[in-house]
Amino acid sequence: MDIFLLLLGFLLVLLGIIGAFLPVLPGPLTSWFGLLTLHLTSVIPLNWTFLGITLAVAILIWILDYIIPAMGTKKFGGSKYGVYGTTIGLIIGLFVPIPLGILIGAFLGAFIGELIYDSKDMNRAIKASFGSFIGLLASAFIKFFIAFIYCILFIMKIWEYKSVLF
């Protein structure tokens, strides 16, 4: 059973890394479930402090994943309409069946929001949309970084208990 949990945990950690770029999977949360699965084995003891801190970080990153693109829109001169458009575009982009739906959704949402705010200023709308895109890239990088760290933590725990596991 421990080997099954070990393999399942490793699969979840890897899916978390992939989920940093796919909007369908919440990357760090999926990786955290991999860490939890590892700690559910009979060999590796449960460390509630470790699991609690890593869960808090994963949830924080999951929340920030929806806020950072809107912050990028605002930073690049977007109005509240652009911020709202980015958020609406992100949500709609989740349900679009194309691979880059979330990127296109956020970009178009910010663009349309800015055009609603001021239909004459096309440059401002494009600049705010670019800010939304930069925010999405920053968010993906942060998710990848945290999921990668969780993968390293997973491997370190396995290495620490390798003599008992194998």
C-alpha cells in the first residue's frame, strides 16, 4: 500500500507542476495533495506543521492566481473596468475548450473592459490588456516555482526515508 501511495503522491506532484500552466488544474494545491499522500504512508510520519504551512502557501497562491492578472491590468494603467474585465475573462477562459483560453480570456476581458470605460482610447485598452497578460505570466511562474519546490520537498522526504521504503 505504501508503494501505491508513494506513486500516487509522485503523480500528484508532477500533475501540480503541469497544472502551473494549465488552468484546469490548480498547480500548487495538486502538488500539496501529493505531499499529503506521501505523509499518509505508514513509513513517513505525519508532520502537521509542515502540511499546514504548505497548504496555507498553496491556498494563498491559488487565490493570488486570480488577483495577479487584475493587478497587472491596474499597474499598466487600466481602470476598474479593465480589472473587472480581466477577472470575468479569466473565469470565462476557464470554460473555453482551447488550450490558451484563460490567456485569451483575460486579455480580451481587459481589452473590452477598457473599451467600455473609454471607447476612444485604443492604446490604453491595449496597454491594460498587455498588463493582464504579464500578470498571467507572473502568476504561472509563481505557481510553477511553488509546485517545483513541493516536488523537491517530496523527493527529499523519499530520500530521507529511502532505507525504510525500499
